[in-house]
Amino acid sequence: MNKTVKNSIMAVLAATLGLCASLAQAQGTSTNRVYVIDGRGEVATSNFGLCVRTGFWTPAGAAADPAGCKCDKDLIAKEVCEPKVAAAPAAAPKGPSTKPAGEKITVAADALFDFNKATLRPEGMKKLDEVVAKSQKLVLEVVIAVGHADRIGSAAYNQKLSEKRAAAVKDYVVKKGIPANRVYTEGKGSKQPVTKPGQCKGPKSAKVIACLQPDRRVDIEIIGTAK
């Protein structure tokens, strides 16, 4: 084979392999990313200094994303971000910016629902009206409603009950004007009690139900920037 032609073929093969390697590397770095990445490989930000999210963003996805603690620390479990913050302090903000304002409101489930129910009570609606009013003072990022249940009943039943309560909260605030895609709901069942182990001893009774009341709750978190 002509030496010049052979060298040309080898050069084309090398370039092709290099391109494939680059594409593979780019694909690997984008896996599980829930934020928009710009041409420099950094998270794109809005005019308010907030990270731009993709359509796949969820709080769980943010916790798994390398930029999650930088972008949405308020939405991620404390133990996930603290080691990263201690090892690598956040860089100073560039220019004037408005920091996200987060407010967490814990509403007793008994104020929202009757015991063992997932239908909103009138008193519960008034509480949620307060949440809607607070959200209207912000450029809203997300409202997170997490339902909880006490230990009475099976784990499967309590999980479904907590999910139904969170969904009822979402339905109500959406009817009041909060965009549905801004409301994230989750049920934790009886896995995250507020009461301490052994605090409410004994089988189901009126006394035990009253003791476990703090565990029957809905955590509502509002995240956004001040208008």
C-alpha cells in the first residue's frame, strides 16, 4: 500500500477514536445530572444566581448530583452536605445576588386531618392558606410537602396514609394558585417519628394516640427568592 495513503488512513482512525473517547467521556459526566451544564462544564445560573434545573430535577436527584449541595443545600439532608461544606467551603458569590429564602413549616396532621384520615379539615385549609400567602411573597422555586404518620397500624398502611395526606395538601395549594410543577410531595410513613423510643408505651389507646400526636404531621417547606 502506498505509504502516504496508509498514513492518511491511520490519521483518520486516530481522529475517530479520539472523538469516540470524547463523546463517551461527555456522556459519563452528564449521567444523573439534574442541573443544566454550560459549555465550560459548570452549572448554569439564572439572573438571580440560582442554578438552572433540568426537567428531571427532584430533591432526591439534587442530593445525588455533584452540584446539589451548592445549588439546593436547603433541600438536601444535613448529613449529605456538611462533610462537603467542611472540606471545600463554598466560593464567594459573584456580584450582587439574592439568596434563596427557605421557610419550613411543620403542621400537625390533626390540624389538617381527622385522626386516621386524609381529607382536609376547615382548620387545615386555613393553615394552608397561610402557606399560600407566604409563597406569593416569593419568586417561588418549590413547595415540599412531606407527610408523616405515627406507629399505630402497619408500615404499609402508614406509608399510604402519609402519601395521601401529602397529596391532599398539594391538591389544595394548587387550587389556590401554586403551579403543580412547583409542588413536590413525599410520604415517610412512620419512619421519622418525633417522639423518642419508649416515650409512648403500650398498645393502641386514647392515651397512646394522644402521646403520638407529634408524629402525625406534615412538613411543608417553601423555597424561593424575595420579590
